[in-house]
Amino acid sequence: MGHALALGRRGLGRVWPNPAVGCVLMAGGRVVGRGWTRPGGRPHAETVALAQAGPAARGATAYVTLEPCAHHGRTPPCADALIAAGVARVVTALTDPDPRVAGRGHGRLRAAGVAVDQDVCAAAAARDHAGFLSRVAAGRPLLTLKLAMSVDGRIATATGESQWITGPAARRRVHLMRLTHDAVLVGAGTARADDPSLTVRGFGDVAQPVRVVAARTLDVDPRGTLGRTAGEAPVWLCHGSDAPAARLVEWQATGARCLEVASGPTGLAAPALLARLGAEGLTRVFCEGGGQFAASLLAADLVDRLVAMTAGLALGADGLTAVGPLHLDRLADAPRYTLDQTEPLAGDTLSHWTRDRP
């Protein structure tokens, strides 16, 4: 199952709206087939592994990181494919919560005489499939917030200079994290100040994440980098109902998608924004700021994972803060995160945190 999980991770950021599943077929003490969900979500991992195994699948054991599907979508049910191939045993890590599956895959296999074992490496699989599980259960993608900051929590000097607080190793890691997410999200302020590309660079010819900007009034210049490259990698503009019609037309002319989202008192309503991205099929979103936007997501308790990249310099109280005001009166009201991992990155420190949830 560990092998299957590692295979499944190869699909992270490439297979939405489907889960990134891995499958290993074992027979006679050796691997006879293996697969992972391919870009765009098909073919599924089981189909790839069965095609590789061919006749050797008969009597084999299949290790699958998520319950095989039992419904007809754009592909036939994987449960049926495993049965037809003569697989004798199926071991799964998680039951698929999708209402179209939700135990039906396991049931179909057992009804056909296939032995089924469940919940093997379930905790590891739940972490890998967290984005898919969040979209199905909560209607929104998993949200990772990245903060690159000085040791005193600043993301820029008082004049706005921010390139570069962290070093090349940390920046390369950011590109790798973009690669494993379906989308990269920033607020309008960051888009205006940095004119970013938000693409993955340094890893060859790879599928690019969707680049999403939360801009209630579309107050981002379509002649900037995102607008000029909208035909090369997807760009989505999330805006409010009060966005100027002329600016909407300008952005659509670049090839960008414009998605209307309900607004709150000071900008787009954060829960509505994440719900809209989930409705569009996104399962994993990587947010890169800025400070006010990060605060709105934290205040709405929408940040599932925090990635903090800390550099060994101090910028002082007049620098721009990594997170804007949260207006907290009590420590108990602050969202609490658990440290998963810390590692040095050529002079910087990278720490991964996970939200404590019931």
C-alpha cells in the first residue's frame, strides 16, 4: 500500500476533479501491474495497472488507495474492471465518500466473490486524498497558505521591497508545491504589486496549475503578466457582482475565465470563494497571499495547512506583516495548528503545519 500511495502522489495537482489514486497488483510475490490516475483524471489507476498486468491480473491482489468506483462516468466502473480481470483480492486504504460510490465499490467486489480488506494505511491515504475528501464532504478544496517572511513575521520592507526575503532553495520549493496543487491563489493586491506569473518553473514541461486572483472589482490590469499569458496557462478571475462590465470584457478577451462570487463587507466572501472553486472541481489550492487576503482566509477558518518559510533577517515593525489584522480578543479564538515537519533550506527554515479540527 505504501507503494500505491507513492504512485498516487504523482497525480497531485494534475487529476482534478478526480482523486489522485495509486494501484499496485501483486501475484506470486511480485508486482505484475501498477498505475496512478492520469492527467485530467483518466484513465483511472486501476485501469492502468490492469492494462500493464494483462493476464497476470487473474488471481492477483490489488492494493488501491481509494475504494474502486462503482458508477458509470466517463469511464466504466473500476470495480467491474477488477472483477472482469479475475482479481482475487482487493485491499483499499479508504472508502470513497462520493455518494455515487460510498461503499458500493466494496459491495460489488464482495458480491462477485472478491475478498476485500479495508482501511490499510488509512491515515496516510486520508492525508494524500485530503483535497478530494474536502471537496466531497465540505464542498470546498483543501487550502494551503504559504507565508515567506522574515524571522519577525514581515513579508516586505516599509517601502514594499520583498524580492527576495527567502533564498533560491526556498523559492524552488515553492514551485514544487505549486506543482502538486490544482491552483495557485492570490489576492488582487498581490497581483497588482508583484505582477506575478504564478507558474511552475524549473521542473521542465509540466502541466500548469490554474492561476486564480480574488479581485472583487477586477482592479487588476489585464495587460499585466497574467493577462498576457492567459492563453498559455489557465487564469481565473473571481469577482463580485459590482465588477465593472468593461473590465469584465477586457479580462475575458485575454482568454481568462471570470467567476462571480458573493461579496462581504470588505471584499469577496471567503467561504463563497472557496465554495465556488470547489464547485469548479478544484481539490487543492495553494494560496500565496498577501497579508490582508491571508487574514480573511484565516479569520474564516478556511486554511487547512500552513507552510511557513522563515528567513534569518528582521525587518522591524514598520515592515509589511505576513498576516493582516484578525481582531482577536482571546488566544482561544485563534485557529491552532500542529507542527508536522521542520527542515532547513539553505539558510531558511521551512515548517509545515496542519489545522487542528475536531
